[in-house]
Amino acid sequence: MVAQFQSAMASIYNGWFLFGCLLFSFVIFPSLAMKLSDLRKFGFLQVFCWIAILTSIYVLLEGAAMAVTWADPFAGKEGQMAGAIHNPKGWIIVAAILVWPYLLMILGSLIGYLAIRDLRRVRRAA
């Protein structure tokens, strides 16, 4: 079952598509939702909520697929990393890389929750 899930997710994985989904979820969708809500264009807003739900499902599934096969990219290199990272903010990036699949699953869940909440709110208002 896990092998089937991995092969299915490997066939639909595309880094640029994942980037596009995250860009839509955090840049395009929030600003578009506010603008369409102000203009009272509830039909268009429902369409964009459904798109946000689909992108959240994709991000969530990609995070789950990566979590199954994830290997620590910094394993055994702690000494080299300690000397290489001089900026304290660099450790934030290293921490994000270490938990990337789990971060994707959390972001996908959050995006989905917000999109479903907005969709329910729009359906009540329309």
C-alpha cells in the first residue's frame, strides 16, 4: 500500500507545480478572496475557494509522500554545518529543511481549513 502511494505521488510530483500551489495559497488566494468579497462576486469566490481546496490537498499529499521517503540531508554533517552557518537566521532555514515534509502537511491542512471556512461563509452569504 505504501509502495502504491509512493509510485502514485512520484508520478504527479513537480517542484514547480508545488511552488505554484504555495504561491497561489499564500499570495494570490488571500488577496483575491478579499477583493472578490468586497466586490460581492460570490460565484467567482466559490471557484477560487475550490481551487484553494484542491491545492491544499496536493500540498498535503506531497508532504505525506515526502515524509515516507524523507532522509535527513544533514545527517553526519553537524560539525561542518556549525562552522558553515555564521548567521543566526541560517539555522531557521536549516530547521525548515529538516522538517520540510511535515511543514508541507501542516501548511496543506491550514490552507484547506481556511479555504473550507471561506467557502462555507460564502455559501451562507450567497
